[in-house]
Amino acid sequence: MNSAIETMLKHRSIRKYKDTPLSEEEIGTLVKAAQSASTSSNIQAYSIIGIKNPETKQKLAELAGGQSYVAHNGHFFVFCADLYRHQVVGEMEGKDVTESLESTEKFMVAVIDAALAAQNTAVAAESMGLGICYIGGLRNNLPEVSKVLNTPDRVIPLFGLTVGHPDQDPEVKPRLPYGHMYFEEAYNPERTSFEAGLHEYNETVSSYYKERTGGKRADTWTGQMAEMLSRPQRMYMKEFVQGKGFDRQ
Amino acid sequence: MNSAIETMLKHRSIRKYKDTPLSEEEIGTLVKAAQSASTSSNIQAYSIIGIKNPETKQKLAELAGGQSYVAHNGHFFVFCADLYRHQVVGEMEGKDVTESLESTEKFMVAVIDAALAAQNTAVAAESMGLGICYIGGLRNNLPEVSKVLNTPDRVIPLFGLTVGHPDQDPEVKPRLPYGHMYFEEAYNPERTSFEAGLHEYNETVSSYYKERTGGKRADTWTGQMAEMLSRPQRMYMKEFVQGKGFDRQ
């Protein structure tokens, strides 16, 4: 197994960083790594915003739910789905591109493009010995986040990514059983084996928590997920996304 | 610069593979790399389907637009947004999770989760000396692709990923200028500088094509994009996605 893969398999989110800011060179490398990711038909339907200003970080931390590591890290990236660029392109070239830009298809393309780029940044950072954490909490309040970041219509900040020198060393979290996530030849939704995979994972997750809390916590994954999903979150999203010009038709 | 980052910066899609199939061990490593990617609140809202059967590959190649490399490669992965698992979880735990699963927010979460996992597979494969190509063409006909792959409601095949031993050595494609993709502190939609970035990229792209075609092609990026986006594609997507139970509210 090579070092790139070893790095990936050791991934865990870092939620406490030393105060050292990333150098310009490090930031440049991480952005170039992002740009090297695949992109649908070279459409490059995303943008990256990098935040150094402590006040802006603090504001975004509050909007995301108050996590201290959004304010304190080596650098804070925000990855955006971006079709504003393509609207400008349409105007420059005198072509009507509105129907395309407003399609669910292109919404998916932009979200996928941004995520592929972000994961390159994440893996590149970890390969440099840095830690990372994705900040989906930015989606708690995208109208305000968009104001702070000055994003125009046809741009949606999707998530943040904290990067920095780790000041903690958490353990790797166990994932769903291999055979439950990976199907050979076709999906198998058959309930008995499907639920067996979930029960197996519940045992793994329970042991993980028991060991780490001296027996105080023994959460199951299905319990955690059902609890989380029974409380719908961010239900303003459809209206917001469509208001920004995405996913309309 | 370390070897993981060097690998990323050298990325280019491979569209011709040797006939050598990936070993079970290689497939296992690539799936485990995928599973190690970050996932929103550990929701793991995706699944991976691996295809070896030449007839299935051939069928998917035809549905995707006839690319020979979808049929001929070392292995073919399909990455799916998956909330079927979470519907089963809701039923197992006796909780109503429908509103969550049907939200635009969770549609985004599932698409992002799948893309992060896929990009780990892509980077892991390239770090092993293999080549990759994303196959967005699967979205040409998702109703048929879903039948071939037996995916139930709440599962959407998002894209394929061909992996294999390269039988070609194409060049790296130039990306948008760094300062056009990466903003410091806030987005800057101001038109003069924004268009300057696009003109700069047009020159880069034109030179790239001129050099490679002995002057026969001199496409600009804005020209290519405006042409592509003026012909809306896959406009059935909204109805399909909602029909599968995603992005409804």
C-alpha cells in the first residue's frame, strides 16, 4: 500500500488546530490540487473562497453553529457550486444558456464538480501532514453566508473546509461494512441481508463508543441516524437553491 | 511536493485501457479508500456498484453514449446517491424520516457524499499507476441505467468511474486561471476583471488546441461552453430525481 492510500485510510476529521497559519505556498498547492480534479466536460462549475480574516472566520463560525475550529485553524476554504461564470460566458458569446443553467442536471454537475475539487484539497492537505474538517454547518444559514462571502446569483456556498496543523489525535471512525456499501454487478435491496449489514455495523459502532466512554455511551448507528433524520433540517434549502437560479427545471 | 500531490497535479482522464482486469485486492483497496472519505455527520449516503460482467459493461457503455472505454477497462464503478439505507433505518427504528429524505438538503448531502468517496477512489487509483475517467454519460438515461443496476427508489446512479491500466498517455488539460477560480476573503463578481480571467483562459485553451492539431483547431473555452450550454441536456432529470424520492421539498 502506498503512502497516498495510507493517508486516506487514516483519515479522521480534526476539530482542534494549532495557531500556525498556512503559508501562501501551501494554500497555492491546495488550490492547484483542487483544480486538477476531474470536472464534467471541463465545465469547472465551482469556485473556492479562502478566508484568513479572523473576523470573517468568527462570523462564519457563528453562522455554522459556533464551532471554535471554524474560527481557529490554519486556513478556511469555502467550496461553492458556481454557474455565474457560465452565465457571463453565455452573455459574452451571445447564447441563451438559461435553461441549461437552471436545470437539475447542471445543479448536480456543479455540486459534484465542487465536491471532487474539495476532496483533492482534503487529500492533498492530509498528505502534507495537515488535518481537515468539512463544515456542512455553513448550510445552516446560506442567505447570511452568501452575504458575508459576497456570492452573486448562480453561486451557492456548499460547505467549508478547515485546514491546519492538528492539535489533537482522534481515532478513525469505523464505516459501514464493506459488503453493505459495495455491491457486485447490481444493487441488492433485499431486506434480510440489507438489515443484517446494518445490525453488524450497529455492533461495531456500539463497541467503538463503549470503549471510548468507559461504557457510558453505546449508541447504534441506526439509532443515531433515525434520531437525526426524524428532525428535518435546513428545509429552506429548496427555496434558497431555486432563488439562486439552480435546480429550477 | 510529495508524491500524492504530484499524482493529483498530473491527472488527466484515460480513455483507452489495457485488457488487464483489476485484482480483488486492488478493488478492495479502492473501495476502502472511498469509504474513508469524509461524510456528512457519518450519514454515508451513497453506495458503490462494481461491474465486471462484459455484457453489463457493454449495456452501460451504450446507454452512456457508446464510449468503448466504458466497456473495456480494468473495472467499472458506479457511484450512487443512496438514501434507501436511511429509509430502512427509519423503518427499523420506528421513526418517520420521510421529510428529511425528500429534502433538497439531503439530496445535496447524498450527492456530495458520493462525490467525495469517488474522488478518493480516483486519487487512490492514480497513486497506484492506474488511470481513471468519470462517466457522467450514465445520466443520459438513468431510468434504463437504474434497471440494469437494480437500484431501488431513493437510490440514484450519479456517474460511473472507469479504472484500469492506461493504454494511452494524453496531456494534462489547462484549467481556469488560479485567480479566477480562487477568491481571497470574498467572491468578486465585478465584470471587467471577471471577463479578463475568461479571456486569459481562452488564450491558454486556444494555444493548447492549436499546438495539438497543427493549427486546425483553436477553440476557446467560452465558445465551447456557450455552445454546450445553449443545448440543454438531460432535462428529464428533475422529474427523475423527484420520482426516485429526492429533492421533493
